Amino acid sequence: MDIRIKLLVMLNILVLSRYIYGLWKLRKITFHYDAVVYLQALMDNWKNTPPSWVGSDPCEDKWDGITCTDSRVTSITLASINLIGEISGDIGQLSELQTLDLSYNKGLTGSLTPAIGNLKKLSSLILVGCGFNGPLPDTLGSLPQLSYLALNSNGFTGPIPASMGNLSKLYWFDIADNEISGSLPVSDGPTPGLDLLFNAKHFHFGKNKLSGQIPSKLFSSKMTLKHVLFEDNRLTGTIPLTLALVQTLEVLRLDRNLLSGDVPSNINNLTRISQLFLSNNKFDGPLPNLTGMEILNYLDMSNNSFIPSEIPPWFSSLQSLTTLMMQDTRLQGEVPADIFSIPQIETVVLRNNQLNGTLDFGASYSTSLRLIDMNSNLISVFAQRGTYSADLILTSNPICMETVATEAPYCDPGTESNSSYSTPPNNCIPATCGSDQISSPKCTCSYPYTGTISFRAPSFSNLGNSTIYTSLQNSIMISLESNQLPVDSVSLAHPKKNSDDYLELTLDIFPTGDNERFDRLEITRIAFVFSNQTYKPPHAFGPYFFLAHNYDFFSDAPKGKHKSISIGVIIGISVGGCVLVLLLVIAGVYAYHQKGRAERANIKNNPFDSWDPDKGSGARPQLKGARSFTFEELKLCTNNFAAAANIGSGGYGMVYRGSLPNGQLVAVKRAQQGSTQGGHEFKTEIELLSRVHHKNLVSLVGFCFDEGEQMLVYEYVVNGTLKDSLSGRTGIRLDWMRRLKITLGAARGLQYLHELADPPIIHRDVKSTNILLDERLTAKVSDFGLSKPLGEAETHVTTQVKGTMGYMDPEYYMTQQLNEKSDVYSFGIVMLELITARNPIEKGKYIVRQVKEAMETGKDLYNLHEILDPILGLSSQQLQGLERFVDVAMRCVEETGIRRPKMNEVVKEIENIMELAGVNPDVESTSTSESYEGKRSSHPYLNDFSYSGGRLHSDLEAK
Ligand SMILES: *[C@@H]1O[C@H](CO)[C@@H](O)[C@H](O)[C@H]1NC(C)=O
Ligand SMILES: *[C@@H]1O[C@H](CO)[C@@H](O)[C@H](O)[C@H]1NC(C)=O
Ligand SMILES: *[C@@H]1O[C@H](CO)[C@@H](O)[C@H](O)[C@H]1NC(C)=O
């Protein structure tokens, strides 16, 4: 061919490809229009944006802190990077936004734009510790998906909009530490109100200017509130009687208000309360009787004008009490000695009362006592019995006015001993560091990320016990590590109670390795762990918040405004020749189509190509033989995830029943979109389940990781959970023999995990809702979302405490060291449930203690008649082997792991019991004759994954 023709053809091809390229960009740009333009507009108002924000497309160019799905911005997390500016109304255009976290940017000011109400998909709105002010817009109430709202520590003013009553999914509601005023809105005809927030667990409204009465309509038995924190406001009137209907309450702070009248006596029905603050009000009725609050740890009723009374005898019946604060409450008469022998009592403050006569700690006062403050009373004698280690203050009492006694240490006003804890160096000598650098607990110099972590209602008051700080520090470290953050170590220092009785500590977080500094992305991710409450402290610490200090040491250089892109220019190029464009549109569409096909084909070949280790889910799952389903396949088999196929829902997502083309019934667990924690659990479950196969373990059929979905496909276990059967919900009658078989099956399942799986697996969440029953009532252990494999030569792993209240091994809870004996403990609880059909903790009573108490009177059947499940019948004939069964269960729940049997011993014991009762443990029972109606009850595959925390004190008390 002529060289010129060749050249001409090449030139044509060049021109053509240039156009195709331009067109390709055009497609992308229209597609990304909202991401680019509105995000640009939003950020034009901001200074100090991350230097990674270069390039024209936040999604394509991977801007720090911006997450996209299908080229639409779904999450903006930019906490703690010193942003300065305002949120403009443009934010309302990011219609796919689900998470917005701008916390700890004190330079973000102005009001919250009403346009926020356009974000119909927003589920988390987090603006903690910024400089926002102005009123909360009414449109906050039109965010149907909002479940997490944290606006604390800003300057917001004005009332709580009544429209917020529409937020039916709201779980976390924190507006503390603002200037919010007005009354608490409740519904009235068509007007919504906070009384409609049935899903809310947290009302954190403290440190505001709320006024008026607490409306009686606010509370009802439909409420599921755990923490009601109204402290430090201007609320008036009485406590409404309806408060006692909220049986889920665990922490109640009404202190520092103007409440008056009687404390309603039915408050005594709130048996789950562990921290109660009524101090600094104007209550003028009798002292309330709180005998029912059996697990109360912390009680503060100081500074009220109660009708003068003696110290009521029931104080000493509160056996979980650590702290009793009764300053200035008009107490009189003698101090009963038995309040000092409450086992865990740390602090007794009875200042400014009329207590008289002799002060006597009694013979057996508690060794945990740290402070007894009796200042300004009428005590005339102190019956000292030997030495005591607590601080005793008796100044301004008659006893200290006599000349003889004034030399006594308890008459010395002295200085209040302040605790001065700070994390010690970890077996090393602190380094000498340059300016602004700090020596980490591992003795290397770096620039830590620092802030203050505040606990709004801890269950303890002894701030001098370093064990509690060590456990706090470990749990923070573990949480940061499990979120794959590059953290070397953390340290805590300067614990103190502030004027609102919050426990404050400074927290320093040190970067790993040679880094010395964090970059912006790392800081935003660490900050999110706290602003989003991803980190859960040990239960005893109660609700918390974190406020970061400015971080001025970013390793990536700060940037001014980034370059503005010019869409016009590119469009101009592309719209060159009209006809050609038209032709090329067709070509472009075709190419796009092809690309999509190629992508989809790719997913099918390797379902984990899109696994993103940066999203905190760790490396790709290691699979053995689980089948990969496409989204379409599962859609088909669940009838497009029809409501009728839905057999339950929970924090993880939904569970659907489905049927595969070959007729097999399956349960499909579909993770909620955007649940990052789910990503980790997801991986763990596939990895573990795909390599364990045992008759007594639920088997994994396959999984789906396609089109942004995460689903697990299990065999369908027809008779639901053991819990449902025990509670009578399934209509299956479980006689004694069936219960023995179920026990044996579940024990064999766990034995397999502990001893035969390679590597061994600790389940970590053994409970009656995780044991399923098939059509032959064979027990199948399920839900490995929390499981931990043990590495080689490991006997335990140290890990963040997870599990379920009531089942959790107290030793694991305290040491955070997990081993297979923790499962044994939980299994022991399940065994006790099997004979009593009760919840592990029911009406504030712990099953272990109840069985123990019953056994101590020791008669026939260990005297368990009262608490045995009545369905079992009561004759010893029918219940052959029950006593041995109880013996095994009680050994399983021994306090220390060493004293508990291994699962294989449990299996042997149950086999023996069955043989003695004349049953062959290995013969299958026939199918259940009783009718089973598949009800839409709580489903086995659901797991809230919300760590509910073992109730440490009641657990320990049971020992
Ligand atoms: C307190 O209430 C309990 C029942 O909840 C009752 O048994 C007890 O007698 C009451 N004590 C006083 C002093 O009223
Ligand atoms: C203590 O006070 C009570 C009531 O105020 C009074 O009845 C009692 O006599 C006083 N006891 C002594 C020893 O002063
Ligand atoms: C310190 O706290 C731990 C954990 O709460 C507890 O077990 C221990 O007894 C406490 N020590 C003292 C001296 O109170």
C-alpha cells in the first residue's frame, strides 16, 4: 500500500480514537455529575481539604474520606482534619449519601442547612465536637433511614424539632452539650414527638437548656431505651409515673435539674438500672425505696430536700452497689454498719447530714472501700476496729471538736487524694523526644493523636484502681487493631471526675513503625471509630463520648483549594462533529455494554475480585468448597427477596427462606448494604463454615459476593432455635429425653470445633438462639460470625470481648483472653436453660445463682422443683439423671476455666446419663410428631452483633 494512504488511515484512526476517548469521558462525566459538581460546590466552602483531592472525579480518583458506590457518593468521613468552613445547601444534592461524619473539626461553623432533609438515604449523621450553631432544622425529621445521630458538643440552639418523632429507625440520639432549649416534644394528634421513637436506645440530651416538665406521654412500655441522660438541664415538675414502664432502662441521669415533689415509688420496678443519678434537684418527698434495683451499681441522690429520715435498711440489700452518694439529703440517726459490708462498695458519701451517735464499720467491712466522707454530721464516737485502708473524713463532727481526737487522721481536712494514673511504659525506658513528640508506651518518639474520652455514667467510683484503666486501654487497642488502623499503642492519663460527674481521661494514640505521624486518611478512620461508637468500652464504663484535640502533624502536606475542573472544556472537545458524535454514541454505548458484560463475567469467575481489603474487612477469604452464587440466582430462589420469604431481620440484615433449583431449602442471610462490620463477620463465617463439616453444625451451602451484596446461604434448619422450642413458641414438646439428645448433639458440635477442626475454633457466642433443631430434633450449632480460630501452639487469643449477656464467661470478660473454656461456660448456661426454660438473666436474677441457691437446701432433685421447667414433670422417675446433669452444668459454669471440664468430658457425661436412663445416645429420634407452625419469630441466623456486654457485677455476684 502507498505509504501516504497508510499514513492517512493511521491519522484517521488517531482522530477517531481521540473522539472515542472524549466520548468515554463524557459518559463518565454525565454519570458522575452529582459527585463532581455538588461535592465541588460543597467543598469550595472548605479550607484544609486533604491533599489527595486532586483530579476531577472524587470517585474515580479516590479522594480520601469519600466513598462511592456506582459512581455516586455514599459516604463522607472527614473527621479531625482541621476543616474550616460551612456546610452549604449543595449537600442536599448528594442523594445517595448514607454516612456523613465531619466530627472534631472545630472550624466548621454556621447552621445545619435544611437541605440535609433531602438526603433520603442518610443513616448516620455525625457532627461531634464541631463549631456548628443555630437551630436544628425541622427537616431532620424527614430522613427516613436515619439511625445514628450524634450532634453533641456544638453550639446548637433552639428547640428539639417535633418532626424528629418521625425518625422511626433512630437508634442513637445524642444532642448533649449544646444550647438546646424548650420542652421535650411529644406527639399530639397529627404532630409527631419523641414518644414515637420506639427504636431509640439512647437519649443523650445532657448539658443543654431543656425546660418544662418531662411529659408523661414521653415514656411507654413500647419504648426500648437503655440510656436516658437528661442531666444538667432546666427540667421542672415531677418524674412522670410512666418512666417505670421503660423496663429496658439501664442508666438514668436526671441530676442537675429543677425536678421536685416525690420520686415516684414505681421507679423501683426498673430492675435493670445499674446507674441512677437523681442528685441536685428539689425532690422533697420521702426517700424512694429502691429495693427492686438489684443490680444497681451507682446511686447518687445528693443535694435534695427529702423528708428527714434514717438511713433506710434496704440500702444494704443493694448488693451490687459500688457507690452511694447521699450528700445533703437530710439523713439522721445512726449509720448502720452493714452498708460498709456490701461486697463491692467503694465510696460512701454522707456529708452534710444529721447522722449522729457512733460510727462503726462493723466487723466485716468490704476491702474495696476507698472513701467514707462523713464531713459535717453529728458523729460523736468512732468505734475503730484495727486499721482501715479507706480514706475516712469526719471533719466538722462533734468527735473532731474534742481536743483529744483532733490529732486523728480522720479529723485532718487534708487534701482530697486525686488519682494520678497514666499508662506506664511497657518494660522499656521512656525515650527523650524532640518538641511536640511524645514517648509512646513502647518508648518510641512520635506525634500521637490525642483527645479526651469521657464516660457519662461509669458503674464504679474508685479512680485509683489501675486494673480498670489497663482493661480500657487494651479494649481500645484491640478495637483499633481490628479496624486495621496503623496504631502502635495507646495510653491513658489523668482520670478525673468533672463537674457533671463524667469520668474524663486523656487518650493518646501512637502511630506504628517509623511513621512518627498519621496521615489524614488514618486520622479520619481512627476518629470514626470513636465518633461512630464503633469502639465499645467494657460494660462497667457505661456510655461515652470522645472529643479530639487538633492534630497538627499530618504526614501529608496540607493543601489549599484544589483545582477546579472544567467540565465545559471536555464537553467542548467532545461535541466537535455532530454526526461523528452520533455515530460514536452508538459505538460508546456498545463499548460500555461490552465492558459491563466483561465485568460481570469477571465477578462470576472470581467472586472476590472486588474484595477490598482497605474497607476494614481484612484479606480475601480463604475458601474451601463453598459454592458461589450470583445475585440473580439468589434473587430468583427467594422470589426477589419477597416479604413472604423473610423469616427475620436484625442488625446484620435480613434472612430469607429460599429454594434452590434442585429443590434444596436454604436460609439466605443478606447483609445490610454498607455494614462494614458485616464485611468482617462475613469473611470469618465463610472461611470457618466452609471447612467444618459435622452433623451437629449448620452447614454452609454457599455465599454471594456480587453487585455489592454479601449473602450467606445455609442449609435450612426447619425447626428453628432451641430457644423458640423451650419457650413454647414452636409448639414442639421437649421432654427430658429429647433435651438430653439436644444437649448431646450441641456438645458434640462444640467438641468438634474445639478438638477436631483444624485449626481449632472457639465459637464465642454459644447460646440457645444459636442452637437449631432440624426435623429430627438434631441439634445444630450455628452462627460463627464471632468465632475465632486458634493459631498453631496458641492456647488462647486475646480479643475484644464479644458475646451475649448472661452467657459470657466472666473470666474472659475480665482478662479478654479467650479459650475454649469460655464456650464451656456458655454451654453450661445453655444446659441450665434446658432444665429451667428460663432466660439466663430474668428479672435481674442470674440463673447460675438461682440454681446454686436452690441446690444449697439440698433435697430431692436438688430442690430444683421451683425453677424446673414445668413441662418436664416433677417426678424423679421421669427425670432420671437430672442431678448428674445439673452437676455437669454447674462444673461448666465454674468461675475459673481450669476447673471447668472440656467439651469431650461433657459429651461423655451426657452419654453416660443417657445410657443409665436406658436410651442409646446414637439412635436417631423419629421426626417430630407435634405440629410445627413456622412462625415469623426471631430467627436463628440473625445476630445483632451489638455487643451487649456481660453484666460484670451480677455475673461476679453469682459466684
Ligand atoms: C421496699 O419495697 C420492698 C418491695 O419492693 C418491700 O418489701 C420493703 O418492705 C420496702 N421497704 C420499705 C422500707 O418500705
Ligand atoms: C440521734 O438522732 C435521732 C433523731 O434525730 C435521735 O432520736 C437520737 O436520740 C439521737 N441519738 C443520739 C445518740 O444523739
Ligand atoms: C480493680 O478492678 C478490678 C476489675 O474491676 C477488680 O477485679 C479489682 O478487685 C479491683 N481492685 C481493687 C483494689 O479494688
